[in-house]
Amino acid sequence: MQTQTTISVTLKDGSKKEIPDGSTGLDLAKSISNSLAKKSIGLVLNDELKDLTTILKNGDRVEIVTQDDPRSYELLRHSTAHVLAQAVQNLFKGAKIAIGPVIEDGFYYDFEIPNHTLTPEDFIKIEKEMERLANEDQKFVRVNIKDVDMQLNEFKSQGEKFKAELLEQYKNENPTLYVLEDKSGKSVWNDFCRGPHITSTKQIKAFKLLSVSGAYWRADETKESLQRIYGTSWWSKEELDGHLNKLEEAEKRDHRKLGRQMDLFSMHDETGPGLILWHPSLAFVRKQIEDYWKELHDKNGYEFVYTPHIAKTDLWNTSGHNEFYKENMFYMSVDEQDYVLKPMNCPFHVLIFQSRRHSYRELPIRMAELGTVYRYERSGVMHGLARVRGFTQDDAHIFCRKDQYVEEIKGVIDLVDKIYKGFGLNYFAELSTKPKDAIGTKEIWEFAEAGLEQALKEYGLEYKINPEDGAFYGPKIDFKLKDALGRIWQGATIQLDFNLPNRFDLKYTEKDGAQEQPVMVHRAIYGSLERFAALLIEHFAGAFPVWLSYKQVIVMPISDRHFEHAEKIFNLLKEKNIRANIDLRAESINAKIRDAEIEKIPYMIIIGDKEISENLISVRARKKRDLGSVQVDKFIEQVLSEIKDKTIGT
Ligand SMILES: [Zn+2]
Ligand SMILES: [Zn+2]
């Protein structure tokens, strides 16, 4: 047999490249160009992210991941987590390491540290040690664990119980160790890990530790409690600074913080976690978005219904929720009868549909409800308004014939587009297809998926496909919203359902008298009003457009002698249904302006001697914009048109 001295690999562009047998990804990069080799971080080898130093095999498909590739950050951040772990073990005697995965824009690492509670003050020390380790130019070297028992014993003798437990768990899956070697090739530290990593710690140049919190080993409250350090890592100082600025801005906009500052909503120990009390100012926002929703749904042929908050378990047995949604439901017992607080509105709408016979001529039926649902969430995952236990869905269910299905979906997409435009929000769509554990026939899935795709195409909306990410009972379109900081929020969903029509045996009468099952579509556009409110608060940083502002205008007389005229202006605004307020406190005008700015009131009207003598008003918009003197009528006209047109950006 002839020895092969070269191998052939396929590059990203489909071209083939001959390289010496035994070459690594880095060798491949060098053989293409030195500048490429310099920027190379890792590989995507046959669709899997790998170390740059992986030895290539004949026939491999190789894509070189450079610093410009978003996937390179995964390697950098995860590797930074290892350096963090090494630093913590160097600094805190007896610290044991658990896991250190990558998260969005960063990483964390979990530690068990005897007799020391980490504080942000420790970060300076740890960061300094990390910098020292990075400068040591330690190499990440992948080692196959051949003798698992020996390695287990070593971990155990080091007291590394978490590593030992993980190795025990993965011992039959070709476990690997990553050894960090100093310049002389001596092993200085190691961690049980699958990789991949960057090549050298020297590539870690711009990182920061952000926060510390408590965690449990394997997220299990009965197991060891750990300390979790969060951090972020970037290729350059500029990128890091940009990210830190964004975090700072996000913190300023945090809806929980603004919620307190602006008196928007509250939660109380007495009510329990995840149950929201909407205060008047945010309740007004909600009323506006509900009215807008009702107006558009009315125009688009939806009919409104109301359904109760609880139902006997019988209903949830039929719907299947009592079986597959049990962990998320609140149960109660009254008169020896079990009830469930509704986690979804769908079964009620199905009952309304079923309460009489339907002919093909009546379809589509579009049934809408702002329905409040309750779902159990673990207390640890609750987050302000964004993740709660009780929330209101802007829910609707469409029951239609197969030949109406594509048009119905297009109609929903159009409604989503209209509604989001009212808030000036950008969005994108994702189509999730048949998962592995799906119910329903191949034909029905093909019909449903093709219909959603056709609707997206005919509407002209770009979309990404999430393969196998649909629900077990049908495919769906998800809409993701982008806020002012570029963060992504879950928005609308359009969901096909083959399950409920079967379970409730839904029927309508076809032209020829045959009994047919209608197509059932679930859809929500805001999703949850609570989460949508959180998005609006953070997107606008609390400075809502005029149409959503609880206080739209505030009239501020400079001193007592201007009160009368100020009240006249105030009454004029009120008469025109503008939400006006008046500040008659004995405060200086500057104090009044400052307070109105904190409240983020869109317009301030200042009344003094000059304004009275000229019969004009001085107007200031929030964010310190002086709009000068204008006639009251003109101003009223402008505010009214901003409200009517839902103008953004006052
Ligand atoms: Zn690792
Ligand atoms: Zn539903």
C-alpha cells in the first residue's frame, strides 16, 4: 500500500485544497496566506466548531473562522472563562471549579470557594491575575483522556469533585482535557472540557468581569451552592468599550428601574412573585395599546370574546394541557371539584366555536380576546414585566378552510406589520418547522409549512428558517423585535395547530354536506402585554411618544401672578382631550422643568409676563429642546396630530 503524503480538504467556497498529511487548520490557513493565518481563531470542521490546531483528515470540509466571524467570540469567551478559573484558583486557596459556558456577549464560571464570598471588589485582583496569565502566552493543548480511572482519581485527589462528576458522566464520549502549557511546555493548569478554545491566552486582550451571583451545582437547589462570576471578552479594547457603554445604557433603560423611578408598576410580597400591579401611568400605556389593537382587529374582521379565568380540569383533560402542561398550571379545589387557572385561552375559544354548527360559508372565523393567563415559572427566572406568572395575551384564533389558509396567514402578517409600525419598531421573522416528536401526518405538516412559507413569500417578508423548532402540534412563524439598543425581544407568533381540532373533534359542514375539520391558527401580536410594555419602556427609555404618554403636556406658571392665565391654557388643552397637567407648586421654574424632565413629559408650557403680554406660550420639549413661542391653537393642533398619527420621536 502506498503511503499518502498529501490529503485533500474542501474549503468553504467548495474548492479543494491539497495539503501535507498531518496538517492542522492553522497550517491550512498559512498555506493560503499569512494574513489569514494571523486572523484565524478556529475552524468549522464538517459543521462543527473546532480548535484551530485540529489535525485535518482527507475529505474534511473546512471553514477557517477568523476574528471577523461572530463564531470566533465563542472560542474567545469560553477560553477567557478558563483563564478566569485559573486566576480564581491561584488567588483563592481551595477554590473548586464547576462549569464555565459561553452566554450571550460573554461567559460565566461557577466556583465553590470555601470561607469567602466574592464581591465586585475582588474583581480588580482577579482581573489583574487574568492579565498576568494572558501575558504568559499559555497554550491551550487538547489531550484525549485515555485512562479515565486514573484521571478520575487525580481529580478526586485534587478535591475537584465537580470535574470528577462530569468526567464520570461523559467517560464513554471520548473525554478530553485541556492543558494550559507555559512557554517551556510545562503544564500549569488543566480543565475537563470538550473545547474548542483559542490557541494561546495571549489572544485575550480586552475583557472585564461584570458581576457575581449565587448558583447551584447543576441548577439544583438541594446541591452545593456556588458563586458565579459573569464576564465579557472581545478582540479589541474598542469593542469592549462599546459593549460596556451599551450595558450602561441598558441599565439606565432597565424597565424595573424606570418602573420605580416613573411610578409605572409594582410587585409585592403579599401578592407573590410575577404578579404585576399596573399603576395609572403604565395602565394608560396599556389602554392605548389595547385600544389600538382593538381598532385594527375590528377593521380586520376579528370578533371579540371574553372567557373566564378558571375552568374545571375536565376542559384541560380534553385539551391535553392537564397532561403535557401540568408543571405550568395553578390548580385549585372548590366544592370538591378541581379547577385550573387558565394557562391559555385556546380551549375556551374552541368551545365557543363548537357551541353551534358552522357551514363553510361562515369561515373564516377570527376570534380575539385580551385574555389574562397564569403560568407557573420558577421564582428564579422571573424578571420584572418581561417574565411573569400572570400576563395578558392579545390572543386570537382563526378557524378557516384549507383554501383560505394562506390568505389568512398573510392577513395576520399584515396586521403584525401595521401594529409594529405604530410603535416604530423593527422586526424580522423566523419560520420553525417540524420537530422530531411531532404529531400529525406528513401530508398535514407539508401543507402547513408550505402555506406559511407561501404567505411569507407572497407578503414579501424575509425570513429565516429554524429547522425542527416548531411545536409538536404544528409549525409557526415567530416575529422578533429589535429595540433601540439592537436587542432582540420575542414578539408575535403565528402557530398552526393540528392537535386541538382533533382533541375537540372540530367540524364544519362543507358544500357537499361532508363534515370537515377546520384549520386552526393561534396568533398573538404583542405576545404578552406585560413583556411588550417592558420592551416599550426600554426601547423609549421611558420617554414614550405623545400618544402613549400618561402626561402629555404640563403647564408651568413662573409665579403666582401667572396662575390664572396658566389655568386658562390648561383648560383649553383639557377641552381638546389633551392629557394636560398644571404645576402650581411654589417652586422655581427651573425646579419645575427639572421635575417634568424626570417624569419625561413630552411638552412643557411656560407662562410668564412675556407670554401673557404677547398672548403666546413658550414650549419646551423634553430632552432640553426649546421650541420658542407659539400660538396656543397651533400647539394644540400639533399635539393632536401627533396623537392621531402616533408620531414617534417628540
Ligand atoms: Zn473549555
Ligand atoms: Zn391559542
